[in-house]
Amino acid sequence: MVLSSVLGFPRIGANRELKKITESYWGQKASVDELFKVGKELREINWKKQKDAGVDIIPSNDFSFYDHILDHSQLFNVIPERYAKYNLAPIDTVFAMGRGLQRDNVDVPALEMVKWFDSNYHYVRPTFTNATEFKLNGQKPVDEYLEAKALGIETRPVLIGPVSFLALGKADTDSLDLEPITLLEKLLPVYTEILQKLHAAGAKTVQIDEPVLVLDLNEKVQAAFKTAYDYLAKQKDIPEITIATYFGDVRPNLKAIEGLPVAGFHFDFVRVPEQLEDAIKLVGDDKTLSVGVINGRNIWKTDFAKAIKVVEQAKEKLGDRVVVATSSSLLHTPVDLANEHKLDPSIKDWFAFATQKLGEVVTVAKAVSGADVKADLEANAASIKARAESPITFNKEVRDRQAQINEEWKNRKSAFPQRLEAQKKHLNLPLFPSTTIGSFPQTKDIRINRNKFTKGEITAEEYEKFIEKEIQDVVKFQDEVGLDVYVHGEPERNDMVQYFGERLNGYVFTQNGWVQSYGSRYVRPPIIVGDISRARPMSVKESQYAQSITKKPMKGMLTGPVTCLRWSFPRDDISDKDQSEQLALALRDEVLDLEKAGVYVIQVDEPAIREGFPLRDGPARDDYLKWAVDSFRISTAGVEDSTQIHSHFCYSDFNPSTIVSLDADVVSIEFSKKNEPQYLKDFASYPNQIGLGLFDIHSPRVPPQEEFEQRIEEILKFIPKEKVWINPDCGMKTRKWEETKKQLTNMVKAIEKFRN
């Protein structure tokens, strides 16, 4: 019989219970016991839900209060001394590393946070030093395995693999010569220790995630797989190991894992079905192949006919040594479609959230095992057919306009030097212009009034007056602080993608489709169901009003086409390129309307452009860069030379060559948690203007003025002063006003010192 498997399940709770209790704990409104109680309840719900669905292999240790990679850092004692020296409780150490801590005698910034491969999930990067001493801090994977066992549920614990853990990490500032992979031999005995504890607790198998296998790996990292798994195979009393990879193509690294002494492998056949034949050869005569055919990254129903065909190909060669699985953890999908009560039923029938995907993985396993699931297969086929034939998906006017795109639409009227002169005359900005990235704190009052307006409890006129008052307050605040280029604060916006999606044709929205982005930051990605077009201006009214009450330049704030695409659940029936172009055309109209309304600084944010990179170098990446850059330029190139185009990027590893071709006049980039001199050197020759973010907006910590001065000094060693803008890392939506005022005040005081 073919078994079914899930690689991981969302930990946030169907009603965001994890967010609520975590933020209550941070605000000292809930005790640590209350925090742990909710965590235990969520784990129990998730395990029982999978058990009740009939899933055979259920994961444990996929739960985290903040980030599962950060949990591994804590587990293996990868805790930089600046955190360890305070002797905080383990959970508080985790939170301090994840979000920083400034309380009582403690003052530490957060560790670097970056994108998890090409997803919108962020992980906290493991940070190693030459003095890192690996040892176990507690036994979280064992505790959670035993917790499930006490409920009568056998689970398969999940660990991030030793090679990926090191390869995804970085050297700390005092050990920049360190290659983390060279620490492998010191790490392996501690991995053995946790595996032996799991075995003693009764775990028969473990899932060890080695996602770096889908990346371009150097020889040292490739060789590390044999070193690691040969070592573990020689240890006594450890569970059987299944190595899991996802999000990409493993074939270029197959030699690195060929012949490894493990029980099985998992591959993602949603992303790369072409690797099936090589995967079958890899497992040979004695290993199991976990076949990832249920999409862990999107919300569309699985086409059972296609999925079954893939599994049957594997079963034909391997017999019952096949496991039907999700392609990756379901962390990246909303919890339960049953919580959606406002979706058009005909469209809702096209979707499957994490809970529904449990049923899908079980149905496919039953189908290839010969069970009678005829009714399920027929219902699925009808749903797939209905979506394919729906008129919702096609708009002739949009397709015709796309066909008219030419090179002229992608190019500004003049080169940057000419534009810069026009902008200097028009905007008259000082040296080191200061600005913020867009949003200001979304207060409880803002959320309450938005909710009232959505429910019809206040009129459109009342809501508009409330928003205007919020904009007035934000403009007044920027006057007081002394910024140079203002933003209107975005009080009317719920989310940087959802807000625009709600004003575009081709999107639908959920009530409870929350997905974790990082820590307690959850998003509700809109869903693209059809061709995209703009019905009317989306942001002009608020930006025009904001500009009318100040003489300072006011930025119009838009989310770029690639980010709108990447932070939505995209269609899988047309290409990403086509969807991005449609978004670009809609945004082009908005940019031109902003300019006509007297808004002459326009920021089109593209934080997801790096996230969308194909994971391997080669033609696919070149192709992506071509259409992604073209989409941005289609959006922005229609304006006059004197209108300044900004763009913002954050929480990814950027190389200037990635963004030069966008030809934005000013770019702002997350910098506060970068500590490698090479990062600054890379941007030394960047031709246009640039703002390297000076403080981490995801942390409540307030850097002192001296720290801002130090960062500016570092930047000026590499980048000419005429090119430097001063700004935070990102928008300040998640911060409180008290923190925001102190942070920006210190930033502006530091600028004044350098101007003087």
C-alpha cells in the first residue's frame, strides 16, 4: 500500500491564535505559561486534524513560536555572545535573536532575516563564529514528539539538515573569515545526540530537510553531504532518515547524495516533474521515494489525474516504496478553506487550503493503492474543467493591450544624468535627503475605523474625513521631525498588495486566508483568478490630498508588478510573465495619474523581485530578470524627467547588477542587519542614488544617535555623499508611535551632524 505524508502544517492557528498570544506575551500581557499553553493547543489541533484526515506520516517539530530555523539555532547553541551573556530564558533568547530586545539592562538588535528560498516566508539566518560551541539547549524535537505520542499519534520529527543549517548561515562580524560549512564535523556529534534522544523516545523515522540541494552548491557543500550522512549512518540507535528537498531541481546535485546511507528521499515534483526518472534511479532497490505532488505553495486544487499519473510512474518502478506527499511544508498556505464564507461558491470550488490538501494527499494515495475513490476523482475533474472553461479567467481588452507593448514603453525619456539635473531643479533637495519607506504605525484606531467602514457602520464621507485627519497628523509629525521627502502614511491601506488587488479586476480575496511571513507578521495573499486591469485610480486621492497640505515633496506609494504577483497566489494556467505584464499596465496608468495630480516623487516598491529569482543560475534566471525588469519599467517609464521614481527592496541578498537595469532614480535597500564590508563595496559603483536602511523596523529597539552616525560613516567610506539618501529599512506599519518618533528623531539628528 502507498502511504500518504505531509512535510509540515501551518502553525498560526485557524484564527491567528499564535499571533495573538505571542504579541500579548511581548507586551507583557500574557505569561510564559499562557504562551506555552496556546502553543500546545495548536500542536494538538494540527496533529489531530491530520490524523482524522487519514494522513499516514504526520510531522512533529514543525511548530515554532517565531521561526523554525531560529529554533534550530537555539537548539544547537548557535547563539552569539551578545545574546547569551544576558542569560535570558530560552524562549526570550529566541525572541531577542528574532526581533531584538531593548528592556531593562538588555539592548540587542535582531539577527539578519532573509527570504526562505523563493518564498515570502522569512527565516532568521544562523550566525556562526569561530568560537561557536555546539551543544543541545533542551530537546524541543523530542518533547513535541512525546507530546503527540501521549495523544496516541505517531509522528515523524522534522529537523533542518546539518548541511543546510550551515550553508544557509553566515559568519558573524568577528569571524568574517569563517566558512560555516567548515564547522560540520563539530556539529555532527550534537545532531547524533538529538537523533539518539528521538530514537530513545520511540521515533522510528525522521525527516531531515536539506533544501539547499536545489541551489548551486560549491564543492565543499556538495562534499559535506557524504561526510554528514556517512557519519550519521555509523552511529547507533538513531531513527531511519528521509532526506527532504523542495522548491526546485535536485538533478545538478544528485552526485552529492547518490548512494547516501539513508532510508529515503523526498523531491518536489510540482515544481520539477522532469526529475522523476532520475529520482527513481537514485533510490535504487532499497530506498523509499516520497513523491511531492500536492502543491505546498499555492491554493489551487490539485488536478488528481495529473498527480496520479506521476505517482503511478514511480509506483510502476518502485512498488510500495512510494509515498504520496505534499511538495513542501504547508506552512505557505492558509489553514482552512472552510473559514471562507464570502467567496463566490463557483470560485471557491477551485481552491484547496492546507486542511483541504490533507484530503488531497490521502485521496491520491488511496487512488494509486486501488481503493474506490471514484466519486472524489469525478468531483475533482469537474472542478478542474469548470475553472478552465470559466469566462472569469479571460479579458480580451487586456490581452489586446498586452500585445501592443513595445520597447518605447520600457524606457524613460532621458538617461539618469539628465533626469537628475531636472529633478534637482524641480525638487530642490538638500544633501543626504531623508525620507521613510511609506507606512507609519497602523494604530488600533485606524484598524477600528477601517473595520467600521468595511461593515457599513460609518459612511464613506465619515471614513474619508478620518483618513484625512490621519494624513494631517502624519504630515505634522514629519514637519516636527524634519524629514525632507514626505509620505502620507498609508492609513487607508490594509496591506501593500491586498490594497491594490482590491481595486483591480481579476483578483478575489479571503477573510481568513492568513499565511505567516515572519514572526507574528501574517499576510492574506490575494488570489489572481483572471486577467488583470485597473477600473479607476487607486491611490491618487490620498496622495493628492497629502501633497496639498505641505510644500515638501510627497511620495506617491505603489506596490510594483512583480511584488503584486509574488505576494499574491498567482494563477497556474498562464505564465508569471503574462500576469506581471498585466499588473504593469495597470500600474503605469496609476503612475501617470499621480504625476498629473501633482505628485512628482513616486515610489514603486519591488521587495519581491529578488525573491522571484529562479534558484539556479542559468537561462531561466536570465529570462526571469528580463520580464521582471521590463514589468517595472513599463510601470514607471512614462513620466517626465523631472518626476523622480523610487523603488524599495528588503530582506534578500541583493547584488547591484540585479537592480541597475530597473533604472529607478533612487533605490532604498535594507541594510541595518548587514555587517559584511563586501555588501557596501558591491554598491560603491551603483550609478544612481541609493538609501541604505539605517534601522530595523521589525524591532522595537531604538538605536541611539551615535549608532546612526556610525552607520552613515560606514556608508560614506564607499558611496559618494551626493548619491546617499537616509531612510529606515522598510515601512513602519508594525511599529508603535513612541518607538517611531524616537527612531526617526535620532536618525535626523545624525543627518544634521553630517550636513554640518
